[in-house]
Amino acid sequence: MKCALVRPDGEVVHAERHPTGAERGPAAVVDTILDVAEGLAGKARADGLTPIACGIGVPGLVDEATGVAVWSSNIGFRHVPLRDLAAARLGLPTALGHDVRVGGLAETRLGAGRDVGHVLFVAVGTGIAAAHVVGGSATAGAHGAAGELGHILVRPGGPRCGCGRPGCLEAVSSASAIGRRYTELAREAVPAPADAGATGPRAGTATTAPLTVDTPPAGALVSAAEVAARAAAGEELAGQVWQEAVDALADGLATAQALFDVETMVIGGGLARAGALLFDPLRAALRERITFHREPRLVAAALGDEAGCLGAALLALDSLE
């Protein structure tokens, strides 16, 4: 959990991090959120500051109008009235939002999308989600599920997504999908021992993959960052996996541009840390897919993992208005 005391102008005056502890169950996570929020309010008062509102951003489906965390596969939330629980504990006006939407809010008002009227913030990490921000406000949709870009179908018959359907963008281009795909192919690339007396590889052994692959230990999963590093170093298999992910992401962004017609796409999340290794081929691939639509400006997020804290604070301030 990333937590902060934030002034109305966006200045962070104090920041903390706490383990989410999702393995303890959703009720324990809720207790931690409330305890941390109460501690932050106490810290503010001890420092001579006056807390005026609380903002919380969580993953999953969020009903911002009622302040309910409807569902989260990562944490296990099911219909948790988190806004009212926090307001009762703190005695402060409280707003609840989706973690990616509040991140998009911050990037649009304070970060890489500043002074742009139409922005799509895309977070590419363990999963993929987006926030469509117009005039500084992010839409939540009719059921709190707007922006699930990771569940656009890009590869019919492709890898099965966590949602249950094969071929979703998230199942191909998320950081976890890249690491998983590379690990599987790297293990397959190791040539099997030749049969006794044979002069070539055994029947069925793939020989097109490079034999210089550093095979991951059994049970280990190579990270997307490591795949990126191997691709940059010229490893053929890593380059192949990386390009597959970039191409699928470009398909998803082209679809998003057809739907939203934004000026700027801000790419955040862990994958954006790859820098030019991601953005150079992604811009080229997106350009190839654009026909009559205007090509959006593609930029890296500027606020890093502070975006969620800042966006939650902005959402809280907006609720006061």
C-alpha cells in the first residue's frame, strides 16, 4: 500500500508504504487500510496540519457513487462499503476510486498528461487497465468497470486470461504474461539429449530457438524486466517474446484510439520502465495500425508509483466540491 499526506496543490508532505497482506484475507486488508488512514490523519495533526478529506484507490470493480469496493480478484473484496467505513473511522469526508482511474487523474492534472484535454492513461503491470480522462475527470462507466482495456480480445485462441477467456490483451502483453511466455519458451528451447547413436536432435525437438538461452530453474519465472534486458542484449528468444507483446499492445491501443480519439496516451506501470525499448517499437507498431484516425502522442508516465496516492487525494478534494 502506498500512502501519503498530500496538500491541495499536489505536494506530498509525508509518504509511507505498508504490506497489503492480501494472503490474510479481505477483512484483514480492510482493517489495515483503516488503521493506516487513521495513522496518517494522526500524523498530520501531530505535525500541525489539518486533514480535510480522505481518498482511497483500490483495484477491481469500484462503485464510486456508493463508495463500495464491489469486487477484486487480487484482494478478494466483495461489496465492501469502504468509503463509509473510512469516513466513520476518521470523521472525514471520504472518496473511493479505482486505482488506475485515480492514477490517470494524477497523471492528467499533475504529470505527463498535464494541460491535455483528452488523455488515455494505460497502466501495464501485472494486469492492464486504462483510464479515459476528459477535462481532468475520469469516467467510471455505468457499472464501475470502464477502462478494462486488458480484456480486449487481441489474439483469438491465444493464452487464457485470468478472466477465463483466451486471447485477452492482458494475457499477452502484461508484465506477468511476458515473463510467463518467455519462461515457457526458454524451457522448450533446451535441446533434448540425442538418442544413443544418433547424430542429430531427437525427433520433435525444436531447433529454431537460440541455444544460448539461460534456462530458468524449475519453478522460477523470469520477470518482464529480465526479458527486456535479454532482448536489449540481443537474445533472439527474448526479442521474439518482447515483440509479440508490443504488437498485441499496439493492437489494443489502436482499438482504444478508434473508440476514444484521445490526444495523448500516457503509458505507466512496471512495463513503462523499459523506456525506449518499449516506446520506440510501440510507437512504430501503433503508427502502422492507424488509418484515418489521428495518431495519439505516446508518452511515459511521469509520477511513478506516487500517482495512485496523488490521484486518491485529488479525488477526495473533488468530492468536497
